[in-house]
Amino acid sequence: MADDGIALYNNHKDSGWDTYLTPWQGISQTPNRQKQDASYGYIKPTKLNGYRIRVWMTRMNGESVGSERKVLSQGQEGFISQYAYERFGRVQVRMKLQNATATSVNVPAAGVWSPDSV
């Protein structure tokens, strides 16, 4: 454990996600993973075809973890503050993904994420 209380060995290895962002504020999500410490969540969209994405973290069942919401562009890293570990301990979480650009088409999207960060 580091001096600041953050575990040195957490669940920060990136894993991929691949989805279609639907029009009219539909919500997609990443596969779930275990949150292992109080660090920020991490996400980086690598494919958005010029669109932008809104991201936030929830428990696997959709329950709020007090996550901030960020809007990201392709290639932009997002460190997402939330309180999953503080409220629930080690818990399964996922990132919610929403098209942040007004469109009437499905947008192919992909990237990487991790529930914890270094």
C-alpha cells in the first residue's frame, strides 16, 4: 500500500470495449470489472468516427456510485472520479457510454477502460 492509501496492485490493466452508440441518448456499457481501490476509473475511446462520447461509472446493476460524467473525443483519456470503493468496497462496476453528439445514426465506438487507475 502506498503512503496515500492507494493500493499498488489494483485493477488498472486496460481491457477493450466495442459497441455502437445509438441515437437519441441511448446508453451502452462496458463489460463489468471489479473496483479494487479508491482511485479514479479510466477510459480512452480509440474509435468514435468524429463523434464525442459521454462516460460515467455505475455498479454492475446500474446503481449510482456518485460518478462524475465526462465528454470525451477520440484518443482523449478520461479519469473518472466516483465513490464505488468508498461506498461498497470491492464491487463490480462498468462504464456507461452515451453518444454526446446529436445524430440520428448508430455510431461505431471502441476503446479501453479500467475500473482503477495508477
